[in-house]
Amino acid sequence: MNFDSILKEEICRSVVVYFVSFLAIGMLIISKDLPINLGLTFPLAFIVTGAICWFMVRYRRKEQLLDPSPIAILAHALQTRKKPRSHAGITTEVILAILLYLIYLVIAHANPSIPFLWIAVLIIVSGVLIHAIFKVDGEYRVTPVRWAIFYLVLSALFIIRALVLRYPIVPILVVLGIIGVGSVAILLLWMFWIQKNDRLPPRSE
């Protein structure tokens, strides 16, 4: 391993990351939101810290980021996010999102009383779906077809989760149906309003 300045900076940053991870995991275990033994706080915090350190070192070396400031790294990440992505990159993100969802189902089936985990997984998977479905050539394009695909995939995630955890399926279907009809109606009205404004002649000053 090349022990350069980036690696040294991230190792120093890992001290703070480990402390924060240790406190966060410990609080989750004590509050019983994470139903595991309290003694696992040390190795779990170490695993989280190691993963973050490895990712940051790899990312900064790849992007040649010499500034260790978190603000500079975040600003660079947001700028590169605006660039068009390859199909391979999108496929990789979708596969990782699917694996994350499957891992969540296994954990939730063993420990169904972890609501915050579902919220975190839903946010991550939704973000990946939004980028994969709506983003074209670096721009977001919302169309009825793309929205229908996004809605159907997201609905399937809710239905599969309900079946795995043995939740009542009928209320979920009713809520998804109401949301689907309402969102499509709003989308069509919004598109009609945009097309109507585009047809209006420009105002003379």
C-alpha cells in the first residue's frame, strides 16, 4: 500500500470517525433500536471506520484530491455528479441497490422491529432509481412513462417487503393505488401547464 499524504490524512481523520461511529452505534444498541450485544460496538465501529477510510482514500486518489477538507471533497463530488454517467456505472448502482434491498429483507425478517433501517434503505434505493430512470444526458427528464416505471418498481419494493414481513397487503395496495392515481394526475396537469406556457407568445416590453 502506498503510504502517501492522502492515506496519512485519512488515517488521522479515522480517529474522529471511529469516535463518532462508536457513539452512534452504542446509542442505537442502548436504545434497543439495534438489537445486538453491546460488546459488538467496538468491532462494528471499527468496520464502519475502515470502510469509510478505504472509500475516501480510493476516491481521493482516483480524483486526485489533495485538499482533505470535507467541504472541498463534497463540492467536487457534486460537480462530478452532474456529468453524464456510463451505462456500466448505472448498472452497477442498480445492482448494489438490489443487493442492499435483499440484505435488508434478510435482516428485517430476523428482526422486524427496526423501522429506521427501512427508511434508510428506502431513501438510498429511491435515490438510485431516480438517477437511473429520470436522468438522461446529465439532465432530469420526467415523463409519464418514466414516472410509471419508477412508481411500479417502488411499489414492488413495498409489496415484497409486506409479503416477507407478513404485513396486511390490502391496505398497502389501496394506499399505493391512491398515491399512483394522484401523482399521475398531478404530473399530467403539470405537463399540460408547461406546454400551455410554451405556446404563449412572448410579452412585448
